Amino acid sequence: MQKPEKKKCTCLTCDFRELVFANLNSEDFDRVCNNKVELCFSKGEMINAEGDTVTDFKYLKSGLVKLFRLTASGEEQIIAITRPYEFVSNTHVFSEGKYKYSLSALEDSVACTINLDLIKELIEKNGGFGLQLITVLSRTTERIISQGLDIRNRNLAGRVAYVLSYFSKEIYHSRVFDLPVSRKEIADFISMSTANVIRTFSEFKRDGIIKSYGRTIEIIDPDKLEVVSKRG
């Protein structure tokens, strides 16, 4: 992780201002802006680990991350793969003193951090800000829960199709993209074996749904992929 650099605050032009901080007056917004620190994380780098003490309120400015926990045997259980504008590491920061889950970068990412005590002070002072923040956190939690249920209601082929469609439509907005996760990580995410995921990829290639070149995926037949996802 690169050391944070002190630089001119760009929060005035950041989309997060309208998302969460629009209810703050200019004085309080300046306090947030001056308190905020941007941290850069390389692909694969841990942003926070399960059991770390919670000191900051984090949000993802750019990049892609995974939220996960480790089982007793040391295996990863991936809970969510998420993008900017979601406060995925903050689902419990107001109720717990330590992180219950780990968060790591799936690609080079930038996270903004604000001292948690400042956020709590602003919530107590400004009910409109507090309500807006709770709304955003609730939406993130709801998306994580809904996505988990959607995946578990599908068979193996449907789960893999769902993940590929999610990356294509929601993350990269392209039919050609570099898959940011390994086959094993996909298996962890959809609660299937790595061997089954690899076999399903081969079946999709055989059926002309996708092409793959290492980590690069090309969706050849998005309509058929969508059918497999929905029927799975």
C-alpha cells in the first residue's frame, strides 16, 4: 500500500458528495474533506483483515474488492464482490469494535478513509446526514443479501452464468473483460467446487456462449448466457 499523500481536497467534485455528504453544511463538509485520506491498494492487497480494530469509515473510490471470511480450515468464504460507490466494509462499524470480515483488492483500488469518531459526531449533529448514510449502508447490505440468495437459488451452470453476466453488465459494461478472480475464487463465491466451475467454463465454451484466453473472457452469446443464468 502506498503512503497517503497530502494533496488538495477534491471532494467537491466527487460523486460521493451527492451520495452521502450532500446534507452537510459547508463547514462540516470542509472538516470531512480535510480529514479524508486516500489510500492506494495493489491487486491482491489486504484493505482490512478480520479482527482488525475499526478506526475509520471506508468507502471505495475506484477499483474492485472482495469481502470474505476464513473458515476454520483456512478456506475463503467470499461474501461479496463489489465496486465503487458501495460502503462494503462498513456494514457493522457502528456496532462492532473489530472487523468481522476481511476486505482485499481484486484490482488496483483506491479507498477513502474518514475517522470514525468524526462520522459519529456528524450523525449526532445532523439527522439528515445520518439518515442518508443509513440509507446507503442499508442498500449495500440489501444488495449483498439479495445477490447471495439469487446465486443460491440457481444450479451450478446458472451460478457460473450469473457471475459472468454480473462482471459483464454491472462491473465492466463490456462483453470482453479480464476476469478479476480465479476459478477457485468463483467456486468460493458460488459455493461450488473448483473442478465443477472449470468444467462449466468448458461447457460454455463448447456451446459457443463464451470464449476465453487465459483470464480474458468474451461473451459470444449474451442472450443464451442470460437464459442459463435465469433458468439455473
